[in-house]
Amino acid sequence: MRNRLTCAFVAKQVTNNEVKAPHLKPNMNFATIFEQQPILQLIASTAQDAQIEAYLIGGFVRDLLLNRPCKDIDIVCLGEGKGIELAQRIAQIAYEHNPYITIFKNFGTAMLKIQDFKLEFVGARKESYRRESRKPIVENGTLQDDQNRRDFTINALAISLQKETLGNLLDPFNGLQDLQKKIIRTPLEPNITFSDDPLRMMRAIRFASQLNFDIDADTFEAIKQNRYRIEIVSQERITEELNKIILSPVPSYGFKLLFFSELLHIIFPEMAALHGVEMQEGKGHKDNFFHTLQVLDKLAKMTDDLWLRWAAILHDIAKPLTKRFDKKIGWTFHGHEDKGAKMVPHIFRKLKLPLNEKMRFVQKLVRLHLRPIALVKDDVTDSALRRLLFEAGNDLEALMMLCRADITSKNHDKVQKHIQNFDKVEKKLREIEEKDRLRNFQPVITGEIIMQTFNLKPCREVGVLKNHIREAILEGEIRNEYNEAYNYMLKKAKEMGLIAKV
């Protein structure tokens, strides 16, 4: 039976990427996987030779059972310093003369890479937490202690590496059953789990979104109750999980979980503010939150580009700030594209997203996302098409993908009409591009040429002349060729009272 969360308000969408529940039985043995994967054989045989009690644990075991590819292998070892010792022994075998290994002695952990696998070795431990921090107090522990500290039952599964029990599955919390039922559930009381480490709330939603699993009702209720604990987690860790949700096959599912748990209101209030429909004089507008999720899902079917998906999330972000009611035409959001573009750097800075070309790419698409639809009229000028080509540059295809995803009407005929209009716009843009080659163009007359011609130093007049030349090219008055542009420069300079150097 589906949990009450999903039944109540988080309708999931089945996709071709959906993880299928495994048809497995308790007390199964996975010894054959060691014959199929030499890396696992190396880990097991080295542990046995060193008489170190060790287990595969966590995400690798989960993904093995789900038949998902996984290159991150976690190994837990019993006994103080045994994790580091096993890592060193394996590194010596794998690398012989130059072992490559990273050791964190204070934490009793070690990491190494073999081919495209990343191995992490830890000592079995138990943890306790102070309320003001998500950093645990760590002590050596048993395998059971280590499984108790895991975030979810599906991540507490372990496989033995001992010779006598090689391949045995250890499942103290019925994680296998939860995999089969497609449930995210904490091993221990969820309020304790999330209060101790609030990042686990984001991880619960991320796993649900990636795997298309439900969150157990009690576990979800604990997320709601402990949501303000997320404030002690670093922004970088929160954003890392948020990006993984955005890259899910159907990212709207993760965002609905964030919204209804009210975590979204804390970590990303600008997006939560999109929710809601206001009515005046019998006129309402669409819910911009759910519209944004529709756009995001449609775009997710076209691309796995994280930053293009961020553009979908932010394309209408300024609608709450620009919403106005007009008695004649109803609700308007004039200028939301420009206001939204101005908001992008602030949001990226707050979320600790990169303030580089990726941010500028998102900002550009937010600013331009209404432009293509305005070019569908038969009488649209070549000048308007040139300007879009110039401003969009190499990001034109990404912009058109976003614009197509932005068509979310329930009216099928209306959607088809909009798609046909976009086809016309793209055809016109291709024709203009083939003729004028204006994408990312730079006028042939540079500032240096202007300064040399008129014996000027950097000044306002240089910028004005450059702007005149660029506008003339975009308007189709002149071609972007040296002689035409140079003569046009002389003409404009004369009007400005400038005299060319003889």
C-alpha cells in the first residue's frame, strides 16, 4: 500500500528510467559476484589473508541489488585502524611500486582509486551527536553499531567478505524488503536520525527522487517536524543534494517532496513563493510553482544539462514580484524576465552555486526566454531575428529547448500551435544565420581602429561610435564588412563633429 504522503499530494510519474524493485529473498548469498568482479575478489582475498573482518556496505550493496551501476565501494572493517591497514595492503597489491592512497588518520578512514572504482575504507563505529552540530562524536564499534548509524534501511545492507560467510547478506532492518516495496525508511526512530544529522532529510528526498521510491509516512512526518534543523547544515552540502534532485529522471517529484515537507521554504524560499493562485473579479492565474515543475520535467526529457535545468527552475522566478491585476486583461507579470535575470546572481550566491559562465548562461536564458515566441508573426523583421541571434549566440539551441518546454497548456491544440510557431521561428533564424552569420558576431570596426582614425583616447565618443556601427549591422543597413563599416563610421563621426586623422 502506498504511504499516505504519496496518496495525499505527491503524484509520481513513471518513467523509462524507473528503478525496478528486486525480486530477492532474505538470507541470499552473493558469492558469485566476487567471481564476476575482480575488484571485489581483490578486496575479499586481501582481507582474508590479513585476517581482517570486513564487509561491503551502503550504496554499493543497495545498487547491486537494484542492478544499478555503481563505482563507489564502501568497506567497513572491524577493529581499530583496520580500515586503513586493509586499504594500504590493497594499494600495495594494486599499485606495486607507487601506491596511491589518501589516509585520514584522525577519522580512521582511507580512500584509493583502482581503475574507475573509488574505494573507501572505514572502521566500524558508533556515533553520538550534540544538538548544535551534525558532526558526530565517534567511537569504535561493532558491525551492528555501524549499521545502526546508517541513514536509511536500504543503505544499511552489508555483504560479508569473510571466507566462511563470503557473500552472505546482513540485513538487520529489513532493507531488502524496503527495496522490494520501494520505500525510504530510517533504521532507527526517524526524529532521532534527522535531528542528529539534518542533511539526511535532503538525502531521503534525493533518494526518493532518483529511485522513484516512496518515503515512509513516519519518516516523512519526521522530516516535516525537524525541517528547521537543516539550518545547521552548510549551504554547500544542501546545494549538492539539491543538484542531485534536479538531475533526477523526474525532478518534479523531489521538489514536491521538498515543498510539502516545507524544507523548500527554508532552503529556497524564492521558489516556494511561486506557489498559489490568486483570484480577483473571477480571474485567476496559473500556479507558477507547478508550471515551473512541468517545464523542468519536460526539459529533463530533452537534456541532462544541470544548468539548463536551473534555467527552467528560474525562468519565472520573478513572477511573484511582478504580479499585477488589470481589470481589463486580468493578471500580468510584465518584466518578470528582466527582473528574474537580475535575481539570478543573488540566488546563485546564496546557494553557493558557481558565479561564472554557468551563472551567466542561466541568467541569459532567463532574460531571453520570452523573446522567441514574440517572433512568430509573419511580419517580424529581420532586424528582430538578428538581435536574437546576436544576443543568444551559441546558447540559441538551449534557449529554444527551454521555450519549447515552457509550453504547458492542457489544451492539446494550443500546444501544437505553439510548437508549430516555434518551428517557424527556428526556420527563420536558420535562414538569417546562413545569410548574415551574426551569431556571436563582433563588428569589424574595433575600438582601437576608431581611436587610431580620430586620434582619440578611450572615451565616451568611442563607445557611441561602436554602438552606431553595431546597430547598423543588426538593422541590416550595412554588412559586417570592413569597407562598408569603415565608411559608415566616417559618416557618423562627421555628424558627431569628429575629424579623421589624415
